[in-house]
Amino acid sequence: MGEQATYATERLDHLGIVAGICHENELVERVDIFVGENPEIEIAGL
């Protein structure tokens, strides 16, 4: 059969730093371009 994928999990303790890097690199906009936007889905923060 095919090869089995190997995954690793890492803990992200500094979410503010991660969020800043995602914002700086326009990660959300890049993902939206890749997967497309759906106006029917609404995301609300806490």
C-alpha cells in the first residue's frame, strides 16, 4: 500500500507572537485566496 504520513504536534505557548507573524505575513489573506471565501460563514471571536 501507500506510505503512511508522519505528523508532529507542537505546543504554541506564545500565541500573540504567532498571531503577529500570521498578520505580518498576511496568512489569512493567502488562505482565503487558496480555499476561497464563503460569505455564508461568520466567524466571531471571544
